[in-house]
Amino acid sequence: MKTKILAISLLFLSIHSFAQKTYYKINGGNAVDETKYVAEKEKITKTGILEELLLKTEKKENSIIHIVKLGVLSTTPDGFDPYGETKKYIGTRFEIEKFVNENNKKFDKDFLNGKPTFINFWFTKCPPCIEEIPFLNKLKEKFNGKANFITISFNDKKTIEEFIKQQPFNFTHIPNAKNQIDELNISAFPTSLILDKNGIVKFVFGEVSDDVKDIEVIFEGLL
């Protein structure tokens, strides 16, 4: 009987010793436990609508660390989220086959598979779109060859080509896409999507100038 009790005790100690603890790194800070994480979320909720993004998960021998971004959801003065409709696509496959390439041929539905993808919806007369271009070029430079970087615009090919002569924008450009943009109900510019290696939408961003570090973390987790 004593042997049986000892075996059960050792099993309990073994399970307890190897149980992984969960921690959270909030907005680039140090790791905190779940109690402090919940407290931080409650604090933010008192100031507005909480926006919680899980950027990456790191698994170690005895711990799991979730890297998260917490903040107040950006809305219009009347409380409208301009990216709310687009966020409904999170968890669905981006239908690249509805778009055509530079040779006016439809993309294969598996075109994006195998690499994470960054898709930026923009147009050449959009000031915040133009403002973020240097940040996007640096992002592409860092992950060049490891991810797809695509822009989609209702501008025609000639307009985009004339624009990038003055302002380099080193993405693959899909022009003349007004019908597809309307079908997606995208009305806020810029809008950016991050897809995983299977072409599934994982994140939706507005202007990314202040979010580049977070996006780098996301890509590191998706690669």
C-alpha cells in the first residue's frame, strides 16, 4: 500500500514539476502572469473599447509566453470602427484568384500558399497611404524572399507606375481592382491584411507606421 501511495505522490510531483506556466508580454514589456494580464486589460477597458491582439506565442521547456498588443480600439467620434467590416474576414481564406496580375491573368488560388503575406490596400492620392510607404519598404526588405508583399489599388497601372517613379514602393502591385475592393467592403485607406502560409487572414491593420515592430513579431511567428 505504501508503495502505491509513494508512486502516486511521485507522479503528482512529476506532473506539477513539468507543468507549463503561462505568461504574457504586453506591448513589448516584461513577462507577467495571468493575474497581472487580466488587471491590465481591465484597466484599459475603463478608458475605451479594448483591442487585444495575440502577435506570437513562444513555447519553452516550462513556460508558454504570449506576446500581445493591448490598446484602445481606434474609432470615429461616433464610435464606428472603420475596419470592422474587414475584420470579419479574419479566419477566412483571401481569394487571390479574384484578382488579375500585370498580364491581366487571374492568379491561381494557391498563389499565396507557402509564405505569409502582407496585403496593402491603397491609392496614390491617399496621404496616410503615402506616409507609411517607407515603413512598408523596410518591412519588405527585412523579410524579402520569406513572405509575399502585395498592394491592391483601384488606380490604373499607368497611374501607379508614374507614382512609383517619384516614390518607390517595392511591392507587387495589383491595379484596376475597384470591383474587388468594393466587393470586400473596404472603404478605409490604407487597410492592410496579414495572411498565414495557407492564405488565411490573421490580422487587419489600418495605417501601420506605429505598428511595424508588432508586424515584425507577427511575421517571425508565421514563418
